[in-house]
Amino acid sequence: MEAAGELNRAVALGDELGSPLIRWRARAALANAAEAEAYTNRREAAAIIREVTAGLDVARAAVYLAAPEVVQVLEAVR
């Protein structure tokens, strides 16, 4: 699947850049494109989201966690 290959490159690039937003969004997109690896990618995306929110104050973390994209990722790994 060509899309999965591009998304895998996006995951690697996000990791290289160190951008949490790119890192979890690329994994979430990859999970949607490659169902065989979906759970692993969603779990990794959720872990990155948790890392980000751990460094935020309570109010900012609540706003971040309420974003629809974030909710979707976190609900998928419950």
C-alpha cells in the first residue's frame, strides 16, 4: 500500500523532528490506513499524547485532551 509507505516515512520524520503533534498524528493516520498495525500505532499515538499532557498544566491538558482528534485516538485504545 503506497499510502502506508508514505505514512511510515511521516512517522519516521516526525520522530526525527521530535514534534509530538506530528508524531502522534502520523501514527494515528497510519493506523487508519494500515489496519494490520492499527492497534500498535494507535497505542503509540496515545502514549505520545499522554507524554505531552503530562508536561502541561491541568487546564491546558484538559483542553488538549478534549480535542476531537485526541479523543478519537484515546478511545481507540481503551
